[in-house]
Amino acid sequence: MITVTFVRRAADRRIVSFAVEGHAKYAKPGKDIVCAGVSAISVGTVNAIEELAGTELPAAMKNGWLSSDIPTLADEEADGRMQLLLESMAVMLGTIAQSYGKHVVIHEQLL
């Protein structure tokens, strides 16, 4: 199962970190559409943040695991873009979890 955890600051619900870990085991490796979808969304979001918000996230990635602590950017516009992309990631992964709940679970924690 893939577990996605978003950590939010309680005061304003800002995403301050996320972690994606595990394998969907929906199908054989290389043919697992659930795993491919989650990977595309999560890695694509990190890449989009780097391109569109102009910041490199402190992300760590290895087989079946991606995590990042999200900085607060001094440029408020770039920071807003970054948070919008992260919220978009949460919505897209949530949609996959709704369809494939036996293979993907989303957790949110408040700080």
C-alpha cells in the first residue's frame, strides 16, 4: 500500500511537509498504473515547484519513498504558487485514493 502523509500548520493549514511511501501492489512492477500515477503526481509536483516557484525543495527520494520539508519562501508570490501546487498534489492524490483505496491512503497531520 502507498501511504501519503501531509503535515499542515494548524494555524493556517499550510502544507509544511509531505511523505509518499510504499508500493501500491495493484499490478506487477512496471505495469502498476496506481504506482505510476502516484509517482507521476508527486515527482511532477516537486519538478513543477522548482520550475514555477523558482525554488529547489529539500526532497529525498529512493525506491518507494519521496519526502520533503517545505520552506516558507520570502517571495510571497512564489510561496503562494508553491502552496497551490502542493494543494493540487493533495487533490490529485486524493482522487486516486478515492478510486483505489485498497492501494493508496492519505493522512493529514496538524502541527
